[in-house]
Amino acid sequence: MKYEIKIKGKTKKQVTKLNLSGCGLTDFPENIFDYPNLTKLVLSNNRIKVIPKEILNLKKLKVLDLANNEIKVLHGAVFRLPKLQTLNVYGNQIRKFPKQLYESSIQTLVVSKNPLEGEELAKLQDKCEVVCATKGQTANLDETTVEPEQMEDNNKVNANNSIVEKKMEKKHSIFISYSHDDEKWLKKVLKVLKPLQRYYDSVDIWSDKKIMASDVWKEEIDSALGNANIAILLVSPDFMASDFITNEELQPILSKAVVEGTKILNLILRPTALLDESGILKYQAVNDPKKPLSGMTEFEQETTLVKMVETITEIIKRKQTEDETEKRKRNSSNASNTIADEGAVRDIVRKYKG
């Protein structure tokens, strides 16, 4: 099936977002595959039953909105999309998700108004953030924060609590800012950081090495900066001399540190001037600016990099402790509310018994 798509002023390769919501579609339009650079595709409020395996052609897709269709089974190809992060299947007829989901890059899954069993929902929550939209509402994945639906039976209440807990387990996204002239140091940093991802599932490490040739590199950097809660700065004269780093990376990072509490770690690679003026030295330095890595022995360099990893590990563990404390407070509050509700019921029973 083909559906007429008209977009003024753009070639098919220039289109990155496509909204075909409420178009009365009964099949997935084949000509969507003519738009290879789509990052967001909205097909909500139609009557689509099947998503074809050819969706794999949309390799840049990050957001897929299939809310309020008639889908019973999702093809595993959907979850082999390399960049897909958000999937909205609100208001379909899905009972179970394919095993490919558990190997996918999905981070957020909107599943309300599907006949999912509790066991299936629990499995999904172990994989990603599972969101339930407010009753009667279709989730707008760009503009609306979707809150869990108010539930009545105990099983659903427990699932709701798990959703809140999952939201607390935010990824620790580490952004590495460096000059390409210091690439040899980046390789050492990436190597020493890699074990973090083995022992802490919540860690994501980003450098511009993740940008593929076909990506819009500025958008990728902006997105990574927006997600980062830890930033590592590989400081050198080349780093300080780069206008792009100063304007497009360093300033946003310093702003996030002030506004959002992003943790900044400075790794001083080579003797560098004007560090005070840059504002960098306000934040934690892994090594003394007067003792850059380039002047150290190999053993001293490795020791310094290990110190950096230990600092990041402390940040992660501190966040985990905060989450556990918040979880206990919430559980205590829920227990108190339950006791209060039971007391109210007893009062009503006594009243009517006279």
C-alpha cells in the first residue's frame, strides 16, 4: 500500500520527521521507505495491523509512535532498528513482545491499553522504562510527560511502583569532550572506562566516535550533551584552542553543571594556559594541572586514569544510595497510607454496626 505524502520545500532525504496520524491507514505505507533519514515516525490513530520487516530500512529511526492501531504482534525487525529508543504502542492488542526487544536499544516503551499479563510487564520493566499513559490520553512523546495510569487492583499497583523505581534508575551518561589532536588519550580513557559498563548496567559512555558517517553530527552531539550527567574534559592546548569545543561543548557542559548538577571531571593531558579564565578549574580535576599526564611515567598515567574511574564509581554509588533511600521513603509512605485506609474502613464498619 502507498499513501500520498507531500512535503513542501524538502527532498525525501531532508525529511527527518513524518506524522501520518489519523489518516485512516489500514496498512503500513510502503513509500515511507523512500525517506531514509527519518528519526521520528508517527502512525498513531490508524487501523494498521502489521508492521513489515522492511522497517529495518529506516536505520536512523529513534522514535516510533504506533498508538491506537490494531496491532496484535510486533515483528522482531522493529527491535533490530539500531537507533530506536522510544516506542509507543498505546492502545493496541499486544499480549507479548518478541525476544528481540530484550537485545534492542529501546529505552522507553509506552504500553498502556494493551492486554499484557503481569509477568510480561515485569519482564519489560527489567529491560527498559515502561510508561503507562493517563487514562484516555495518547502519549505525546515530544511534549508530554506521561504519568502512570491510576490502577485499582493490587497487581497493577505493584506494577506502578516498579515503574516509578525504574524511572529512578536513570542512566549515567558520560560525555567525553576532547580535541581530535588528543585522540591517543581518548583511546586510553575509553579503554579504562569500558569495564564500568560491565559492572554497572546504567552507564552509557559517549564520544564523537559513536557518530556514524551518515549521521547529522551536530544533532548527535547536542543530544549526547543533553543526556549527560557526567562530563570528562580531556584538557590540552588543542582543547582550549578549539572554537567548536569552547562554544558548542564546553559552555553547554558548564551550564548543565550549574543548572542540573552535571559532574565535571578534568583530565589535564598537557601543560595548558588560561585554565582559570576558562572556568574549568572550578570543577574537580583528576590530576593536578601542574602535573599533566604527558609528564608522567606510564605507571603514573595508569594510576591517574584508575583514580578517575574510582571517582565516577563513587558518583554512581552515591546515586544508587539516594535512590534506595527514596525507595524506602516511598515504601514507608505507601505502608502508612495502607494502615490509614484500613483504619478508615474499620471506623465505617463500627459506625454502621451501631
